[in-house]
Amino acid sequence: MNMDKLNSNAPIYPADELRTPVNVLAPDQRNFHFGVTSLEVLYARISQCSLNNFVPEDIRVQFDTARNLFIHSFYVYRFYVVAESQVLTTLELALRECIGDKTLAAFQKELKASGVHFTKGLRLYLEYLAQHQLIKNEDFPTWQQRNRIAAVEAYLFKTSEEIDEHGLGEYLWDESEIDESAFDIELDYVKVLCETLPKIRNIHSHGSTMLHNQVSLSFVNISIIINKMFERTAIEKK
């Protein structure tokens, strides 16, 4: 048992304490362990995730709030998970605004009649997008690069074995040894997103003490979902 959790006088990590006007812009040095040495590093990452003009202004504002939280994680490391929570909330808001509560409620009844039960919420809404092909596997970089990812993982496993077997101190990266043609990965990435994004959303919604900075992929995927949803819906209405 962690006794610090039972001791109200246990010290708080300095960067997690309330900032003062003097240190409010002091970098959170936990970022330095991951190569994040400036605001520019985070800006370069998050600026690649944007919403297009098919998306209403109120949704873009909420999305940019999440992006600003991500950038300010340079100063407060705990803002990473707050940023992810905000961008997931924005996704749910965007879904309801784009599709409409009445349409989503009718879809829920249709599923129930066919023996599929989803409660009202993000899982149901994403299922609507999937079944109406408002998002598709080919929209997402992870799906596009699935064979490359598998080939790199196989290469890393092979090099690890070589290092262990021959007692090598290093193994020089050789791009020619990475054979994507050897892989044809079947991956329903839309299904993966339908199942995982609501789980992450629920973790944030119900309260969590988790701390990590691996939230960039959520921004990439959610920006694509929102953009494609509004874009394809607009085209259908023409």
C-alpha cells in the first residue's frame, strides 16, 4: 500500500502544485525525458491535426481548446490527459450536432429491434458512423500503414534476436531489410476505434489518476472522424 496516499501531508510533485505568477511558465521537466524540449515540438505535432471548413465554428473552438491544452502540457505535464479528455468530449458533441439526437435515438431503436443493445453515448454514435460509412478504414493513417507497422515490428524482433545471439553492441538500421510485401494485415480499424474511444472517454469521465503523454493518436483519429463525418454528411445533403 502506498502510504503517501493516506498521508494528507505528503509532498506534491513541484510541477503539480498550484503555479504562481512567478513560475506559471516554467517548463515541466518531465517532458524533457521524451524529447519535448520546447513549445515548438508540441506545436509541430498538434498543428497537423485540424478541422476543415465543413465543421461548424463551435466545434472547431472546442477542438482548439483541446489543442491549446496539449501545447500547454509543456508547462503542466498533466494537461496531456486533460487535453485528451477535452478532444473526446468534442467528438461526442460533434457527433450529436452533425447527426442529430433524433436520428441517433431512432438508430438506437433499430439496433434494439435487431437484438443489439447500445446505451446512449459515444459507442452508439460511432456505430452509426460506421454502419452509414461516414468513416472508413482507408481514412486513417494507422490502417494505411498497417503492413509497414507489421514489417517494422518483425524487423525489430529479428534485430533483437541477432543482438542477443551474437552478443552485438548495436545493430545498424537497414531499411532494405524491412519487407512490407511480406505482410497483408487484415485490420478493421473503424471497429477498433468504435470499441476503444468510448472506453478511453469513460476512463476520463469517471475520474482517473493516470498520467501519460501518449495522446497524439487520439487527436489524429478524432480530427479525421469529425472532418469526414461533416464532409460526407454535407455531400449527402446536396
